[in-house]
Amino acid sequence: MGLRAIVVVCVTSFLLGSLFTHWIADSLTLWKSPVTDEHLWTAALYYSILTKGPPFIFYFLGAIVTLGAATILWSLNDRAAGNLMFDGGSIFLFGTTVVLYLYSVIPIIISEFSTLPAHELKDDPFPGALRTATLGLASNHLMCSVALTGVLVLQAGRFWAERSDDEDAAELRREAALLKGRESRTKTPDAKSRLD
């Protein structure tokens, strides 16, 4: 596995881990039935905490995403058929995740959860517009997780295909060496007979 593939796998795994931290909120809204107002308030409070996080964390995540995207794009420079298939698919899935996060997840978190309405009782009704935003965030996080898992699967497929190609090439070299050795052994007696 080359350095570029290692960087892509590490970046993708890191981003998947970051998405899995949202499981605290998303599991309450995506996988619980029925979804209660208490679940929604818990998820909304979690997203509200995210909006108050230190800005350097978001810059760090942006740098990680940029590193991953640049590395995948750099791999396309090889112009090998395997790279076009595996890295092309990886770029599509990685790009889909970035676009979905930039144009859907982040704006929803900033616009809807920066100023969360105060509630004192767990029985307070959850606002309808906020309900839609909370359920939408959980769905978007799930889509991003699936897309990034696809990147990992494509990179594993690329590794397997390259390893298989290397093994085939080594087998061909071995067979060529054996064939060359046989030819040299058969030619040697002929040369001696000509000299005699």
C-alpha cells in the first residue's frame, strides 16, 4: 500500500470517527421508535453544544478534509486504469460527503441550533421546524457515513487489485526466467556439437 493510499484511508477513518461521535444524538432520532420530544431535545442540545465549540476544531477538520481530497486527486495523476476506477469512485463519494456537509449539515446546525429555544421541562413540546432540522441532520450524517465507508471499500479494492497485479507480474517473471533457463540449457549442447 502506497503512501497516498495510507493518507486517504487515515483521513477517511478519522472523518468517519468524527461522524460517529454524533451517534449520541443521531441514535435517538434515527434508530429509536417512537421518536419522543425528550429524544429530540437531547439531540438538539447536543447540536447546540457543537455550535459553541472552539473555532480551531473546525479549521482542523477543514485541513483534514483538504488533505484527503488533495491526496485522492493526486492519485489520479498516475492515469492507470485501476486508479481511474477506484480513485474516481473515491473522489465521487468523498466529494459527495463534502458537498452534503458544506451545503446541508453545517448551515442547518448554524442557523437552527445556535440559538436553541429554552426549555425547562422534559415535557415541553418540541418545535416543529426544529424537529425537521434534527431528523434531517441525522439522515445527512448517515449518508455521509455510508459514503465515507464506500471510500474505504474502494481503497481496499484498489489495494487488493494492485496486490493481485503484482503477484501476477511476479509469476510471469518467474515463468520467463524458467523458460529462459531451459532455452539456455538446450542451446548449450548444440553449440558444443557445432564446435566438435
